[in-house]
Amino acid sequence: MSYVNEKEQFKTDLQAFVSGLVGHVSTEDKQWTIKGFIDVYKNIYTISADTKIVSKILEIHLFPKILEFAKLHDFNLVLTDHQNYYPDISFVSEKDPGLKFALDLKTTYRLAAKPEFCNGFTLGSHGEYFIDRKSRKNVQFPYGEYAAHFCLGAIYTRATSENLEDVQLRQINELRSIVSVVRDFQFFVCEKWEIASDRSGSGNTANIGSIAKIEDILNGNGMFKKLGEQWFDEYWMNYGKITLPATGKKITKLADFLVYRGQEADLVNARAKATRRKT
């Protein structure tokens, strides 16, 4: 069953929702409201700027708001049964359980030397469940059961103050003086194909990489923007599997894939130069 109208409405609602998240997580001077952990003795243990720590705490910080959003729009939330499963959250319609949306929470930081770029992030596996849309391996529901696959992302700036990588013990009366490890949040919602690059997002696992130019991320101007989701699917299903007859090399670039498929590489060459993740 096609859920085109429902997908567009969900996307519109989700984009409206994220427009209010900055105020939920930020102080008036744009610092993160999270300063650390507190114990029963009112000791505060500050956190480091480690990306995994920031990401997990931010997910916890946002979850009550995401739950409110789901209830408002008559969806049930289904969390993954296992840590390495896709997606982070499944939205299942209360009225029509066949209507499902996948949502992955993504966080990344601006590059200090090139603030118009971020460090990028991964967009899920292009392995078994991506290729076989009925597979149940490492996925909450079969990939093909989702009407759309969204990313709710946060881009932030890491603080540059000294000792932010070290946990410090502070007192409750010092709360306001603690420098947050991150600040200046920007939130966005895109379908993951809209912000995909043509390069793997990690060295050892089969993950799809994102583009890295922030303006393009916020506007969904990824490498498949002019081609569409079908080309995104076909490229990543075949990533590293097709050999170019002329060179004997495996195809790991979108321009090569388009030529192989009889298309004009000019469709993506300019976009590739502007958005490909820096390595």
C-alpha cells in the first residue's frame, strides 16, 4: 500500500516539531542546558565533549519531546530490541498499524577550521536488511515495511575551554558557572536519501555516509537530490559489487555508477565536489 500523502504530512509535522527543539535544549546564551550528572548529595559530575557521550545524553534529553509528538499525531513509539538494530525509533500509526516511519537520531559537530562543514555521520547499513527489504536481520521491522526513513539531526559547536575532556566534581551552587561542552544547536529533519553521499560512512562496517556541508544538510541537498530515492537505493544496494570493465575496479563512486548504467555523470559531478565528505 502506498502512503505518499501520509509520508508528506508526517514530514511536515516532524519539521514543525524540530523547529522548537533549540529552545528545549538551550539556555539564553545558546549553551546546552545539560551540565553534567547529579548525585543524591547534590554533587555535579561534568561531562566530556566525547561525541558518543553527547549523542546518548542528547537522545535522552529529546525523548520526552519525541514521545509528546508521537502522542499528538496518534503514533506509537517502538524502540529497537537490540542496540545495533535499525532504526532508533519506529513510529507505528495507532489507526493503521501498517503505516510505519523509521527515525534515526543523528548528531555531529561543526569543524573548527571549516565551520561551514560538519564531521558528518552515518545513515545506517547498506547490508542485508537494506538489500533484502523483507529481511529481519538487525532491523526492528523489515526495511520495506517503512513508508519512509527519516533522520532527526542535531549539529552543534564544541566548546573550546580548557579541561572540557576531563570530568570535574562541582557543587550545585556552581551550576550556572559550568561551561557546557556543546552549544549553538541546529536541528533538521530529512529523509536519509536526501542527505546521503556516495561514500561509506565508516571504514570497517557497511554504513552509508552523509554529506558534510551544513547548508546542504539543512536543505536536503545530498548527492542523490537530482536523481531521487530509487537511484539512492540502487547505488547503495550495489556499492562495491560491480566491476568496471575498463579498469577492473569496483564501483564506489556515484559518477562511475551512472556511467555504468548509461547515464550522464555530469548530473552529479558538481554536487559531488560541493558536498562529498572530507576525509
